[in-house]
Amino acid sequence: MTLKEIFFALSILFFFYYTIIYLELFARKEYRLDRLRAHIKDFGLLEFFWPSELRRPKIVHPRNILICSLVFIIFFAFLFFVGFNIWISILFFSAAPITSFSVVALAVFITSLPVLTYRKYITNLAAQRVKKYNPFVIGVTGSYGKSTTKTYIAHVLSKKFKVLETPKNTNTDIGIALFILRNLHLTNTVFVAEMGAYKKGEIEKICEMTKPKMGVITSFGTQHTSIFGSPEKIIESKCELALALPKDGMLFLPLDEKKKISEEIISKLNAPIKTYKTVPLDANLQAIQAAVSVAANLGMTYDAIQNSIESIPKPENLKVKNHVTHGYELILSPYSTNTEGFIGHLSMLKKLKNPQKIVVTPGIIELGSEKYSEYLKIAKKIPKNAHLFTTDFFLASICESEKINVTFERLQKKLFKRLRLLLSADCALLIEGRFQKEFIDTIA
């Protein structure tokens, strides 16, 4: 092979290697530039252009197929019109991360136009379906605890009503709309819908589609501050559910959370507010409080509510078990985490009798300006005799300043390899946050 041919082959290989990386990253960040910017703030440009780990994207996803097709068209159109010589080869080889990202970003932008059109069409159809069957819609939102609260409310109400609930973490307008079109077929249905957002206006759009008559706000936290801009804007976004409720509706939220809402927002509310007891560091008990309040307001008797609570399923986002092979205790919380949930699970870890405590976490994403203060709160709650394993350098440095034993590795594979060397029957282990499943499976 000639030098030109070698560079040609290598440049194409590098270009499409990085195309896969950025395709997965865009998909993981829901094709949102605001979340992509937050990712760069969290991990830096070095990790962005030369990532330490490669994750496989879901190529079969319709939008990914469309993006891949556009990338091929753009790439080979460039070669056709510009030609391909040794200097172009060197350029594509040496600048593969930049050129790949540019082309993928362009493809994402182009596909956003039909996606927005499709999204509008589907949400309009869902709104018509809601109008036709007129379910009693209960919206659930908050910075954390949404999924558990939604599940508990649906479970308790199912003892008296026909209940439909959004599955797992489905909480965007398009996700809820598709679920409505596939599953809402009956009248006199109670529909419990989890509502999420990354910026102001998104919960308002969901409410316009679903017309909630009752709302539950679980919490106001600091997660996604880097996207919203400030904790105050997070509160304003979550309160879009409260503002959408009719005069004959009802808003439920913990007493301490009500104190965080400005008088300006409260003065605009149509629906009355009913508070329930705040349960610090116990999201499950907090969710039960919400379920009891909603059920009682809808006319369920005390005995019926009590019987329903006794059969509430364990939350999917938290598992506590004894590892059969090695005997160590494991608290597994493998979803995106938040400060309050993290501290609550650390409290559970402290109560376990195993002498060796281990905490494993990738940290918390999108905290923005709140990152130092939130990490310091967490560091002060980690048992002093514990060993922290993390891929987050900032968290590692803060915990080291608090005299905590820390193992830092950027690569999850290396982190779990070092972790496995320490595991024994003396250990109590907390895995807090979203790691790749292949690594969690090696110890869980």
C-alpha cells in the first residue's frame, strides 16, 4: 500500500470511530446541546475529544439510523467535491475528533427538524386522546423521588380505581404522548403521569397535553442546575405543574418544600395546596406520605389505604441484598443520583454491622455552580472509616481533604477491577449512581 492509501484507510477508520463515540454521547444526552455543554463542564474538553471509555450506541434507534445515513452522505459528498489527497488524509487523521463531532452535530441539527414535527404531531394526537377519554390525571414532578412517588400513588389508588401510570422513568412529552396513544382506551381512568424537565416550559407543555387535575411535587433539589441556570429556576420549572391545576384541583407537596416557593408563584395558583410531613433522607417514606395524602383526598378509607401500603412493591431503583458467593452486604442504587438520595443511602450504609464500608460512585452530573457545596455535604456524611471508589476527580479531591480513603480511576473497568480485590464478607458496599451494567454485574 502507498502512503496515501495508508492515511486514507486510517483517516476513514478514525473518523467513523469517533462518529460512534459522538453518536452514543448525543443519544445519552437526548440530543440536547444544553446537556452536552453540561457534560463538557463536568468532564472537560480532554475527555470530550479523547474519551477514556467507548460505549456502544443503539444504532437501531430510528434517529440514530437517520443520523448515520446523513454522516455517510456528508462524508462522501465532501470527498467527491473536494477530492482526497495526502493532506486531506492527514487532516482527517489528525483532527478526527473535531471533524467527526462537527459532522455528527450537523446531522443531529438536520434531523431535529423532522423530529420536532413528529413530536408536535404525536403530542397533539395524545391531547385529543386525553380529551376523548377524560381521565383523572395526577401529575408528579420534582427533582428526585418522582418515579417512586408515582409508583406508590398508582399502587394505592389501584385498590379502588382503574389506574394507568407512566412506566419506569418515562417523563418527557413525547414519551408520555406515545404511552397515552398505546394505553389510554377507557373512560373513568386515573392516569398518574411522571413529569420531568431540563428547562422552563417543558412541564408546561406536558400539562397542556394531559390537563392534570391533581399535582404532586416531591422535592426541589440542585440536580441539573448547570442546565436550568440556578436552583430558583428549578423551582419555577417544577411549579409549572402547580400553575396548570384548575380551581377544583389540589396540589400536594412536603411542608419544607412549600417554604421554598416564592409568594409570587403562590399568588398565581388556582388550586389549593395541601402539605404533608417532610421525611428527611427517606425518599420511600416520603413517597408513602404523598400516596396517603392523594388517596385520602380521593375518598379512600383509612383501612383501604393501610392495606394498600402494606403491599407496596420495593422500589426498582434501590436493592439491598447479601451477596451469596462472598457474603458482603450490598446497597445498589444504579440510577442517576442526587445529593439527598446519596446521603440517605449513606445513612443506610452506616447502620450495617460490617466493619469495612465501601462507597462506589461516578459522582453527580449537571450540578453546575452547586457542585462544590453538594459534594462537601456528601463527603461529610461518608463514614470516616469508609473507602471511596470514584471516577469523579473533583469528588475524590474533596473527600481526600476530609481525610477519607479514596481510590480514583477515570476508567470504570479499572475502578471495578481494583474494587473486586477488596471485597470480602467483612464488607458493606454502596453503589450509588449510574455505572455501565457490565461492571455492576461483576459484583452484584
